[in-house]
Amino acid sequence: MTTDETYAQADPQVVETWLKGWSLARELPLPIADRGGLRVDVGWPDQQARYVFPAIGPGLFHFANTIVQPAVFLKVCAPASLVRPVLPPRWVIQTPGFMMTRTLPAHPFRLPLPKGYILTVDATNAGIVATIHAPDGEVAASGRLAIVDDYIIYDRIVTTPAHQRRGLGSAVMAALTSEAVSRGIRKGILVATPAGKALYETLGWKMYSLYTTAVIPHI
């Protein structure tokens, strides 16, 4: 993908696979097809629903012009420079996201942790969860994955500010990857923040699509 007007359209199947995994990882209803995109009824106070589109098109135009309430998100695999002009002024573009993919190594390895840090990996109803605890017992980093068909969807890879720059995010990713590959899955998808994108690129991930989000803010 590029930031200019010649960006390539994302594969709708890849986008749907990612959104299914995102929903599973957060124990939410699975996406529903809606006007060429997908809708997830999230139900959180700060996010009632999200509409996700593989490209700019009539469905995006419809919801952009008919939705007036806050906490409903429009997300599209396209550059913000092309999305902003087609939205009414009430919509605000959020921090850019990046959909990324990777073919995972056949024999991944766990990364060493700083002294005193402990890693646990657990299977839950929401998928596989990796957690790193600091020497004082607080959660220093965590992440989770869901499996959809032959894809792994990574979600909520977070390192708390007090424990950043110690390789914990990479260690969480390595632990999750090891678990997934042990189950025979070799393809991964995630959506990264700008800071996360830099980390994932060092781990071999490639940008698949720009991922633009817009929302009507609470007044």
C-alpha cells in the first residue's frame, strides 16, 4: 500500500479474517456483512460499533453520511488523505493504523527475559494469552492471539511504560508465535500503531495495508 492515489485494494477475505480474530480475542460478536463492509456490535461505552471496509466505496459513503452519534467507528483500508475528503466534517480521523502480515518461521524460539521477569502463556475462551510479570509482580507486558482458519490474529500487544525498551514486546510476540506454530499455523495478521509498526518490522512483518479510522467524538 502507498499513501498516494494509486493504493491497491485490500483483499476482503484478509480483512474479514483479521476482524473475526479481533472479535474473538475480545470476546465480542463475530462481524456481520453490511453494505460491502463488516459490522461488529462492540457495545463498549467508548465504542458502540465499528464498520470495517477493505476499500473506499458506497457503503463507507452511506454510513459516513447517515451516522450522527458518537462512539461509532468507520475503518477502511485506505490512506487518510483519500478518506478525509469523502467524510462529512463531523468525523475526526484518528491516529493511523497499519495492517501487517507475515509468514511465520517454522521453528520460532522464545526470547530471553530480563532478570526477575516471568512469562506465562495460557489458553482462554478468547484465545492464547501471553503475560510477562515484573519482579514486583505487576503485569509488565501482555498480548493475545486468536486463530481463524489458517491465520493467527495478534491483538493487544502492550508493554506498560515503566517496562518499555527491555525487549518485552518482542518476547510476548515470540511466545505467541511459538504457540501458534506448534498448532500448525504459519500465517499472521495484525493491525499496528505507528510505534508498534516499527517493532513489528524488526520482527519480519510487512505492511499489507494502511488502516484509517474515523469517529464522531463525544461533545
